[in-house]
Amino acid sequence: MDLNQLKTFLDSQNLPPFRFRQIVKNYFSGRYASFDQMTDLSLDLRAKLSQNFSLLSVSETKTVGDNSVQKSLLKLSDNQSIETVLMDYEDWITACVSSQVGCALNCQFCATGKMGFKRNLTADEIVDQILFWNQKIFPQFVGRIVFMGMGEPFLNWDNLLAALEIINSPDGLNIGARKISISTAGVADKIIEFTNLDTQINLAISLHSVNQKYRESIMPIARQYNLDELKKACLYYVNHTNRQLFFEYALTDKNTSQTDAKLLANFLHSHRLFFLNLIPLNPVDGGLTPATKDQQKLFMNYLNQYGVEYSLRKSFGQSYSAACGQLATETSI
Ligand code: SF4
């Protein structure tokens, strides 16, 4: 919901300022699925609000999943669609949100990339994915956010920042910066701008290869920002923030050789705050071939040999195409 428009509307009705605060509080509580349910407002005001506003800018088309992972297809006001995922494991309920409809970056392992770019999401459309889940799971609530859904968040910069402000604000969703993570395919100049924001929000880089030629072939953005430039931006981040920087590395049959492990070790040893997350690749139609269990094991042995610390992520939601790189509104659900 556009809160500026709401404020203007309430002013035009000559309502006192506390009404605005009351409605905003209701809106962010996740308790209400419609204005009609806000019984602390007069019937007349509820009717007027229903006529003039939609509580959420997204509406549910379909949801699939189980207790640990759910994925929803959401319709936007212009009939475009996005997907959003809820993961309920460990100690916080995590929402994986989209930042764009489709994506222009066309990473070869990603279903969203295959859709092409349609448009940026507004800040409200980003925030409302979280509110959608809060409404659905009330009285539980989302405690952690990852920007790993559809789109490259750093290419929707202004709306991303506006959404983060609402997500983080005590008057908004009040989710602490350390509970928010943004993943970028490596938009180096935005990594520097992000660093300069001086925020506690976590950053992850989709790395997937440190062989420039191979990385270009699976992530076309690597032609615009090569590995040297990316590493420079990453060093700027860790040196200025003193925060860990996470590198995502999806394991394929083409990036798990001993040479790859050695190159990766060199890259990661550039700074003690560089940390590696290995991800078993999720198969996407026409995409890359996941490394076999044996290839994964061997690669991890090489990394151990070269003194690289890493974590191996569990892959969630594969059976619902809800895992990383699998969100695409034209091919799934
Ligand atoms: S992995 Fe991310 S950046 Fe790459 S195409 Fe998919 S959504 Fe875009």
C-alpha cells in the first residue's frame, strides 16, 4: 500500500494524524487481510479505505509447498506475476523476495534469467511480499529476509533502498539489518555504493566460477564487471565494513576440478572475511549440469587441501521449483 497516498487521503477526509498511525500499524502487523477486519476503525472509514486502496499490491494466484518450504505465485496490479518463497527452518522464518519481474542478466543456471526482463518492482511490491507471508502465517511472522528471488536487486537500486528502509524501520516491519541479506550477481559499482551506505545488511555475491572465460559463459554480467573489478569491489566492502562477505558457488560438472579449487582458493585467500557457500545446483530446464555427489566430494577435498573454509548449503524446495535459480513465473508452479 502506498503510505503517502494513504496520508493524503486521510488528510482530505480531515481525519486526525493518529488515524494514519493506527492504520499503518494495522497494515504492518500482518493481522489483517482486509480493511473490513480492522474493527478498531469506524464502518464508514473501513468502507472508504476499501473503495480507495488495496491493502496489498500483490495478490495470491497459487501456493505450493509443505511445512518447511512454500512458494507463491503473486499477481501484480498490471497482471504481471512474481514468485516469492517462505522457508521455515532453523530459528527464523525466512522470506525469499523478488526485486524484479524477470531479470536481464540471463545467468545460465537460472530460470528467471530465461524469462528476460519485464520491469522493476516498486518498493511496495517488494515489501508486500513479506506482508503477504505475514498475513498467511499469522500469528507467526517473517524474521529474516533474503533478496534471492527473481531479479538483480542492485539493478533496481532506488526501489530496493526504499523497501529496505520500510523493512528495517521500527515503524515498518522492524526487521533488523543483520537479518536481511542481499545477493548480487556482481554489479561492482553498486557493491561500492552499498558499502558506502554503512549498513549492517549482509551481502552475498553469486560467484560460481573464478575462471573469467567460464564465468562469462554462465553469467554474461561478468563481461561488464570482470573478476578483477569484482574482487576490487569486494575488497572495498570487507575493508570498509569489517563484515564477512559471502560468495555463492553452485556446484556444476564444469566448475569443480582441482584447477577450479586452486583458483577459488587464491581468490578467497585475498581476505580473511571472504567466506564460501557451496550450493548443490538445482536443475533448470536447458541449464547447467549439476556436479554429481562424487564430484562435489572431490571438490571439497581439494578445497580442504588448499585451506579453504566453506559451508555446504542444503538445497530446499527443489521439488516445488522453489530453490535458488528456479523461480520463473512462466515455467513453474
Ligand atoms: S541468478 Fe539472479 S541475476 Fe542471474 S539471471 Fe537469475 S535472477 Fe538474474
